[in-house]
Amino acid sequence: MIKSFKPALSAVALSLAMLSQGAAAAEEQFFPLIDYRVGPYGSNGQAFYGGFIDYLNYVNLKEKGVNGVQMTYEECETEYNNAKGVECYERLKSKAAKSAGPLHTMSTGISYALIDKSAQDKLPLAMMGYGRTDAVDGSVFPYAFPLVTTYQMQASAIVKFLKDKNGGSLAGKKIVYLYHDSAYGKEAIVALNAEASLNKFEMVQIPVAHPGNEQGAQWLKIRQEKPDFVIFWGWGVMNQTALKAAQKVGFPRDKMIGSWWTGSEEDVVPAGDAAKGYMAATWNVAGKQVPVIADIEKVVYGAGKGNLQDPSKIGTILYNRGVSAAVLSVEAIRKGQEKYGKGKALNGEQTRWALENLNITDARLKALGATDLLPEIKTSCDNHEGSGKVKIQQWDGAKWVPVSGWIEGNKGLIHPLFQASAKQYAKEKGITPRDCSKEK
Amino acid sequence: MLYREAGQFKTTYAADQQLFPIRQDRIGVITLLVVAFLGVPLFASEYWFSAILIPFLIFALAALGLNILTGYAGQLSLGSAAFMAVGAYAAYNFQLRIEGIPILVSFGLAGLTAAGVGILFGLPSLRIKGFYLAVATLAAQFFIVWCLTKFPWLSNNSSSGVISTQQLIIFGHELTTPVEKYLLVLSIVVVMALAAKNMVRSTTGRAWMAVRDMDVAASVIGIRLMPTKLLAFAVSSFYCGVAGAMYAFCYLGSVEPDGFSLEMSFKILFMIIIGGVGSIMGSFLGAAFILLLPIFLDITLPFIADLFGLPFSSATVSHIQITVFGALIMFFLIVEPHGLARLWQIAKEKLRLWPFPH
């Protein structure tokens, strides 16, 4: 059975050997990019990783790297497939042994599969707005960072927004939670249930089966329930379908609030008129008015080093989100260099320390030209999230307009949920949590 | 020349009926096992274990399971990934809910659970055949994934439905490194593959093949269709279930129901079509082809591109990889519709007669 396996084996080994020859020279900060540009979510990946890579190049061009350390990267295509993600991770791992920036997989499934492995290999795993949310508790998950905010905190922030909009109380109101029936959609339920009992509103859960391109029954139910608001956790084609269905049954779109994976141009433009007035959470604004985005276009694309094949994507929500992820990663490198020596590349362990000790203030964001691309972030051992804030934006028919300031979810309510879940995980896995009071 | 059998005389029935009747085959298989158990752990890197060898073995086992059902018993099934999911979740729950249960026992019970579910979804096979049966097994695919998402108890009330597997402890020793996991997977796969090889040449296997070739004729010569078909479903699902448990515990470490998609079932089906329907070796060849070729292309294409100075982005490489992969599948199916195993068999026949073919 191995007879035809052997030649393939040696050929791969040969090509691997060739790969390792091109290993990074000294003082380059390497970013292993486990990304996707083809497959069902390829267009999302193109915008996100395009933004990410453009910012790395921007740092290289504009300030000759971080204290002289050039940012380098290598991509590996996962097609949003978990097994391929693991293969990519293993392939890039050896190259990331010397120097490694945070891993961004943009896939909950892949990050779940990498949580244990990355901790073993001492490579920090960033999960910005996806992934394992109870990793907020860094005592159990030293190498996993659900940065900026999590689904649960987002749900809580959306409830808070609705509450403020409704004169400070939601008592007796009815909220429908319309969600993608998958790991992603179910994450927020526990937070919404907690909010419902706290704020005394009634919550009705309505799942939509993947891919969600037929929602007639769900919206009929919504019409019968006559809810005051719909909180919407969609994904891919489900988003535009929901907006069109809402229009059909006459449910006002300005009473629908979606998660941050329902609030990109790709989600609303295909819905046309039906999307007008629809709101969604986000942690980064869209548009080129953000100074750093405009500057990237000028510096990187001016030099002909832009990563996007379709430059019209610059300034879209997902492109800006990619830039925000890169800003955060590069700031972590900067922070790490302060401790471990300026002008030196950081290895995975050092980057991990940096991610755990981030302190990105509004002043710093302003200096970077990245105001509103990120909320303020301050991480610590027991808070790997660092912010928990979102903005609500509204689609005016042509562009996304922010309609709120930064709203923080109810940390006192949500974070204990994470800790309980992390504790259970530690028990199952036989992990002894770190003592956060001893970390500095 | 390699396969010259001159001087190999079989003087006993036992020698005539053994698993590998040709001496060269026996030597080959033993060498292979020695290399796999001793040589590979010495030389392979961590990447090889975690990204290539472990998934290869696991998928080979799943393909073997499907091959028993489709290749030997002739029942087309599109539910292999779902049976793997049953195995994965069952093993997780046995570990979780029974204090101190050994992991291998969990794997065995997971296989049995999958076998039970397999029998349930095999019932329609008594009435419907061929493509219609494939559609019926499609129900298993959707129902099981739905069921695992629907009932939170199955994933221990995880908010997302994702399970994270427990530690692998065998005789008080925790398996953490990829080498140890590889050896565990390899041992299980070798034992199960040998069992399958024996099974298909036993009465059971012959009954399966009779049913495959013509079930009316089989029932006329006294083979009872219902137990035979259901046994095929049970054994096949058992193999898939164990493969699923290993997929969760030894490979990914955390799985979600959606991961066991129809796409994965198709992949396993393609493995046996490419490798060889009705061949144990074909399952391994097919798994190797489907899993390793894309990775191989993925790694070599950028070099070829560099060589000719072509500006390939990672997306282009991916697209080319899919195209080349598809073209190769078509090529192999045109050249040899019976799969890679048949190619090997033809080569072997020729070698046995060489240099005097008649």
C-alpha cells in the first residue's frame, strides 16, 4: 500500500527542504498568515488579509519597520477549512520558531483546532471577534487572545444600546434573536439569556439553518410574535436574505441590529433598498476618511506594493478590520520590543507577553491615524479581551454611518460566564490555571 | 523479476490460504510495518506527523470503512462523515461521563455506537438500492449533524456546540507529542486493516460480495440479505466511528458538528473511487491521493512559479492546485476506472510473468 506513497513522500520532503532554505534572515518580524482567499468566504478573506498585509507593508515603507525590524509574512491558504488550517499551521510553525507575530485565522473552527497546539508551541493566537470566547480568561488560556471584543460582550452591548434607545429600560419588551444555527450563532445565547433575566425582557430564539437563503417560515414567526426588536446573528448569504425577508413582511429595518459579521458592504449591497436603515455592531468604522487608511492608499498603493487586486475594496468594513488587526499586532510588537530590546524581532513567547500587556490609548490611536479603527485596548492576564466595546452603525443606502459612540457590554454580567466556562475547560484538560496576581 | 515465484511451493493448506500468499508481498508488508513503526518516528518531523501522516491514516481508516460497505457489500453511502461525527461525539461523552474509562475502551464503544446508528440508517437498504440508497443515507448525514447541534447535552452544554477533547491517557501515560499520537493511530489502523483484510475473505466477506454482485442470486443460494446488509452497515460504521474518534482526539483536538459536513463524506467517497472500490489497499492509496496531492501541489507550485519567474499569489496557487487536482482525478479515472489499486494489481500481474509474458 505504501509503494506509491513513498515517491510522493520523498518529493514532498524534498520540496520542504527547499522551503526551509529561504528562512528569514536576522531582524525580521515574521507573521505566519493562515488565511483564505478562495472558497465560499474568499471575498471576505481577500479584504481582511489585504488590509492586514497592506498595513505591514505600510509600516515597512513609512517607518522602515518597527525600530528597524522589517515586517515579513508568509501566506498559507486554508479555504476556511479546519483540516487545511491545521496543515497550514504545522507548515508555518517551524518558520515561526524564531520570530512570530500573532496568528490571525479569521475562522472560529480553525482557531478552536489551534488553541491547544499553539499553547504547546508557544505561539500566540489572536481571535479578533471570533473564536473561543472564554479565552478572555488568560489564566487558563495563556496563548489565546479573543482581542477587542467577543460575541457575548457584543450581544450585551447591543442590548445596552437598545436599552438606551428605549429610554433606559427594556422591561416587558420582546426581542427576537434570529441566528445562524451553528457554533457562531449559538455563542451569544447565554449572554442574551442573562441579559433577558436582568433587564426583564422576553427573548424569543429563532434559528436559521445554514446557509439561510430561505427564511420565509422564520419571518412569518417574527410577524406573529410582533417583537420590538430583532437581534440578528447571520452569516454569508443569510444576511441579505434576512433583510429582503424583513422588507417583505414589513418589519422595520431600523429595529434590526446585527452582529459584526452581518455589517459589511457585502451583506447589505445585494439587499438593495431593503437594507436601508438596518443597523449592525462593529468595532471599526468603514471608509477612507480614517487617516491611516488614506495614507495606506497613498504610500503602499502609490509604491505599487498594494496587496488588493481590486483596490476599490480599500475602506470597506472588512478591509479596515484587517488594518485594525494589523495595527493591533504591530503595536504588540512595539510593546514587546520595549521590554525585550528595541530593534529585535520577537519570538512567540515574547509576542504573547506583549499581547497580554497591551495598552493602546485613544491618544496612541490618534497618533497612528487610526481613530475609530479600534476602541481603546488594555489587556492583562485575566482580561485577554482588552476592550469589550463596539459601535453601532447604520446603513444609509450607500454607506455605513456610525450612530453611537463606543458602547461597552456588561462586563460584570458576562465575564463571570467566561471564567466559569474556562474553569470547566481547565478541569477537562487538566490545566492548572496561572495565578494572574503573580504576572506582571 | 521482483515477483518471481520460482521455488515458492505451498505444501500445506495453511500456506495456501494465508493473507499474503506470495513471499515478496509478505516481506514487503513486514518491511513497510517496520518502517512505519520504527523508521518514520526516527526521521519524520512534527509537521509530517501532525499535518500529513495522522490525517492520512485516519482518513484511510474511514475510507476503509466506506469501502467495506460500498466496495464489498455494494451499498452506496453518503453518510461516512456523519458516522465519524457519531464516533467523535460518542468517544467524548464516554470519556466525560464515565469516570476513569480507558481511552481505547472509549474508542471501541464509540465505534459500537456508530455501528448502532449505522444499522439504523442501513434499514432502508433492505428496500432500496443504488443511487436511491445514497439519497437515503444522505438523511443520516443531515440528521446526525442536526442532532448534534440540536441537543446541547451531547456537547456537554458547550455554548457553541464545539467539543474539546480530553487528554489521551494510555496506561497512565499521557500522549502529548505528535509521535506518540501517530503511533497510537498507526497501531489502531494496522490492527483494523488486518482485521478487514481477513474479514473480506471470510464467509462474511464472500456473502457481502455475493450481495454486491447480485442480491437476488445471493438470496437464492441461501445468503440472508437482511443480516448481511446490516452487518455491512454495522462494520462500516464501526470503522468510520473509530476514525471519527481519532479525528477528534488525535488529530484536531476539537471538533464541531458542522465540520463533519457532506463535503467530507464526498471526500471519503472520492478516496475509494480513486483508490479502488473493493480493495483494502485502495483505501490507503485513495486517502493518500486525495489528502497528500493537494498539499504536495501547494508546496511545489510556488517553486515552479519561482523557477519561471511567474508572479503567483497564494490565491492563484490555490486555484491552480484545484485545477490540477481535478485534471489528475479525471486522468486517473480515464486511464484506470477501477482505481489506483487496480493499476498496482496490473503492474503486479505483469511483474509476476516478466520476462516471459504469454
